[in-house]
Amino acid sequence: MNIKQFMSHTLIALMMVALSRVLISGLDSTDFVIGNYLWLPIGAAIFSYLLFGFKVFPGVLLGYLIAEVIVEGSIADISQREVLSRTMSSLAPIFAIGIMRVFNLSNFFDDNKVNIGHIVFLVLLSAVISTLLKTFFVYQSAEKFLADPVGHIGSYLVGDMIGGIVFIYIGIKVSQLFFKK
């Protein structure tokens, strides 16, 4: 692959993640313990990795971070917790795809058709991994989290699952308009 293709794929991934994050910013809770119930960016990250491979990780992570700067208003308003959380959100689909490959469950496309069952499983596994990574590595010592860990885990898990499925469904439908395969 040449550098031009790498840059274009990375930029597409960045734009998908950033736009999906900015689009849902109105649904955010003021309390970080309650997750967004339509977390589209995880679907954008998964879709990016399925389309272009893991090499677009920098675009996915930068998309998350740029969107947070836009949503928060300035780079000074971004906390270390948010950077860590967005890094975990960027890595979770990579871990999920890796796990599925180890168990030979990663055939996302059969005869040029989308294997929706495997993709839905990928979204669910990515949601679980993302939620657990954030729970144990980002929020485990936060006082607000400790007050309602079940609510936190539940809202993040549901938001990742719903948002991931919705984004990928729309992404597949839109891409089918442009590509016959």
C-alpha cells in the first residue's frame, strides 16, 4: 500500500469517528458515570477497521480526540480521563477482532456479502471490551463511579451496542449505494 492510500484511509476513519461523535454530543449526560445511549463512534471505529484494517488506528484515535476538543470547546477542557477513555474505545474493536480471529470467527464477508451475524457479534464483543477496559483502567477510582458501578457499566454497554449496530447498519447501506460489491 502506498502512502497516499494510507493517508486517505486514515483521514476517512478520522472523519467517520469525529463526525459521529460530534453528531451525538447533544445526547451526552453531564455526569460521566452515565454513558451516551447511542455511542455511534464505536460503530465508526469498527467500520473503519473492517474497511481499512488496523493501520487506521491513528485516524480513529485522532478522530475521537479532535471530536472531544470540538465538543468540550478547547483542548484545555480535555481531561486525562477522557484521553484514556478514547484510547480504550479505539483499541477495543482491535482486541475484539483479534479475539474473533483466534477463534476463527472473523469471516465478516462471505462471497462478497456482509456476514451480519459476525459483525453483530463483533459489535457486542467490542462493547463489552470497551466498557470493561474503561471500567477497570479509567473509572475504577472515580468517586462518582464507585457510587453506581452497575449504572455506569450498563449505560456504557448499552450505548456501545446500540450505537455500534446503528452506525454499521447505516454504513453498510450507504456503502452499498456507492459500491456494487
